[in-house]
Amino acid sequence: MAGHKTTAEQATVMMRLAGTIRFLRDRDNLSIRDFAEKVDLNHSDVFRLENGTTRNPSVFTIYKIAKAFDLTVDELMNFDAITCPTCGGRGWVKVAP
């Protein structure tokens, strides 16, 4: 199989996922190492996820991350939303573009 190139769309999705993971981890006051332990990943893998340098995380990795934050995969991947600070971190509000 030929080498894989990351498309602009893939890079955008990974950067948005990176920001979401970082936001949620910070919200829960978890260090990278603590979060990595919680989701059973190596801390360097979490670091690469948060920096958008992991090109294609597995579906199972995304599932474990969502579960760690008590979210569904759909909620985790809903990049146009943020957690509602007045509803205990549950519930989602649309962010204006």
C-alpha cells in the first residue's frame, strides 16, 4: 500500500478532536498521565492526540475517550458544541460559528 497522506479535512478533524479532548481533560483537572491511565493509553499517545499528530486513532480509542468523559462517541465528536457549564457538564449547547 502506498504511503498515506493526511488530507486537509482529516487534519481539521484531528485538530478539532485534539481541542475537545484537551478541553474536557482540563475541565476535569486531569493531567495527561492521569487521563492516559484512566483510558488505558500510553501518556505519549494522549499527548499526540491532543497535539493533532495522531492521524487515525482507532474507533476503540475514541470510544474509550468518550466513555472516560461519560459521553457517547457522537457527543465527543460533536465539534460545534461545548458542555453546558450550568448543567453539570451534561447537556450541550450550540456554539455560534
